[in-house]
Amino acid sequence: MSLAVLNVVGLTPRMLSHMPRLRAVADHGFTARLGTVLPAVTCSAQSTLLTGEMPARHGIVGNGWYDRDMGEVAFWRQHNKLVGGEKIWQAARRHRPGLTVANICWWYAMGADVDITVTPRPVYHYDGRKSPDCYTYPPELRDELTAELGPFPLFHYWGPKAGIASTRWIVEATRRIIDRSAPDLTLVYLPHLDYDLQRYGPESPQARAAARDLDAALVPLLGDLAARGTTVVALSEYGITQVRRPVDINRALRREGLLHVFTQQGMEYLDPWTSRAFATPDHQIAHVYVPDPADLPQVREVLGKLDGVDQVLDRAGQAEFGLDHPRSGELVAVADPDSWFTYYYWLDDDRAPDFARGVDIHRKPGYDPAELFFDPADRLVMARAALALAKLKLGIRGTMSVIPTDPSCVRGSHGRLPDDPQDGPVLLCSDPAPAREHYHATEVKELLLAFLAG
């Protein structure tokens, strides 16, 4: 038998009510609530779904963390060896040798021992330019998909123009891979709900429109899977909830003299090597690194007094949530339900680093949802963006400084455990046999293995 696992990012019972085609997957199967992990973010949740382990075991404590050995904050790395634990395909092959697997845009795809891989991977030119592209295995698959579908639409996958085009590309790539290679297990990442739900919030008209657009884009893929008799599991990593308050956690630490910066060409950069405390914000979670245990009481006091902070977890508190891993901060801050953490550490926008106003997911020491917006305060922002894009297409190096440093535009976030099941992840399955009202993310691996075992 064959199995397809559709990772529909941001899918909740509320969003599912606007998606009749996807709901139909469970017409003869079942729908269940899906418990997630802390932090409820992409990399941590996906790693739990594929290994059956909590972050304390698989080590993916967020979308990024501070690498103490390298002395660097590293977000959105891609090597599969970062993920500890046995992956689902490795477990399945013990009982089903020769099982074939396609990973289409799930994270940590590079270097995974699967048969087919497709993952976003820009061309990083030596002069600083970045061109849209993808990495595939086998390598020739990249040329085939690009010839038929065009280059991977990187600027529609993340950034101010992120939208349905990237999901449609992934859907069509998946259809071709299934048609030509018929993998036993196909993992598909579908990002569209992530965008307007963060931009405008899940209660907005734009969010409902995004759900309808994604539902329509799934029709041909769902038809192909049904025609092949493929079992379909559709699930999500987290639910996005309405927020109103950005919390400048690093600025609070800096004002207390705990976070240090260094300056180059008038721009301030985070100095993790001398800071007594700094955070790597990740939506509604922030790992806070405190090298000297003597500083822990002061740091905890600063965080505890900060508006928008719900909890401050020490190692014992992290253990209660399965988050006590060496990569975690000495403290972990959890935001209030209506709040989220910025990565900003400068106190004057004139001193901000140049990457603050661009899309730069690897150099920012934390997640930045403002990258989903063109700066609304800049009347010429669209003209400057068009000019920068034209230069890029001509091979001319330049910056695209179009992202706001006022984060008040963000209306949706995630990361903390959901307070209402209607705002939490959901799981749909086309087969009724293992029907239950609730699964936890750690139980998904065993559910999928049961299907793969036939």
C-alpha cells in the first residue's frame, strides 16, 4: 500500500470549516484533535511527528538556537543529522525492506536517507546575490521540475510576496513524482495558511480566503491520490492565534545591561560572546542563554516583570514539557496568548543592522514575521522593491530594504500550546480503522507505521 502525509501548516478545526475538499478526505475515515509540542513551531513539531520523540530527545528545540560550540545563533539549518532519533522511514524499513520515500519540502530534508528529496535551496552567489532554486535528489529531478514548472518560486515561499504560488508549485511537483516514481511514503509540506494567518490573524477575511485558495489548489493532488488508492493523512504542526502585542525581550535584557552589542559602520550587532544574557526569539517562545549561573536570578526577574511574558521555564520547568535539551536556553520564556517575541536588540532604528530591513532568515538571531510585509510606512516601498528585483534579474548586486522594523502589523502567531482545541492542530485520515478523538504528535509515527506495515 502507499501512504501520503500532507502537512497543511496552520490547519485547525476553525480553518478546516472553510475547506470542504480537504474535509472530504475524512468522509469515510476520521478527524482527530492533534496534540502538539512546546515549542509549537515548524522544525520542532515536524521532528516530533517523524521520530515520535519530544524535543528533549530529538534535539530540535525550535526553528533555531544558539550553537554554544560555534558561538553562533543558527536558524533554519537544513541537515537531517541535526535531528536525533529514528525517523519513520528507518523504522518502516526494518519490517519492509526496500520501502521508497519522497520528502517534498518537509524541513531537515538535506542528507536524509530517502529516495527522493525536494527542498527550497537558493543559489547563494559569491557577490551576495540570492537566486530562487531548489535542491533535489536525485539531482536530475531539479532540472525536470524546473523545465516543467519553472524555478522554485522562492519569493512566493517566504517574504512579502509569499502566497499560493509556492503551494501550487509543490502540489504539481508532488503529482509528477507520484506519477513517475510511485513512492510508498510521500511527505508533502503545504505552507499557504502560514502567510495571511500571520499577516492578518486567523479571524480575518484574508485567512478565510487563504483556506479556500489552498482547498482549491489541493483538488488535483487529492484526486490523484484517490485514484491510486493511496491512504491520505493530513495534519498540521500548530494553529495560529490572534495576537496584538510584540514583546521586545532582547531590548529588555539590553536595558538591564545583560545583552551586549558591537558596532560596525554605524550598525549594531548582537554580541553573544560577551552578553550575560540574550534570547533567540521564535514566535511565542524564546530560548534565553545565560552563561553564568549567578546571573540566572536577575535574568529571571527581568523576564518575569516583562509585559507579555506568561511563563519563564528553568531546566526543571522545561523537563515538564519535554524541552530540556542541551541546545535549549538556560531559561525559556513563553509569551501570553495575545503576545509574541521580536528578535530586536537595538534601541534606535538608525542603529539597526542592514539585514533588519530585508528578508534574511539566516542572519537574524531570531524569527521575524515582519518579513511577510512591505514596510507600510514607506510610500515608495513597492517602487524600490521593483527596482531591486529588476537589478537582481540583471545580475546586479543590491539590497532590498523593504521590511518594516515596526512589528505592530503582525496579527497572528504560534508557539505556545493552544488554549482552545479549536485553535490547535488537527489530523484527518482517509482510513477509519485507527479512528480516535485525539492523537498526540508523539503518536503519529506509530499511526503511520501501522499503515506502512499494511
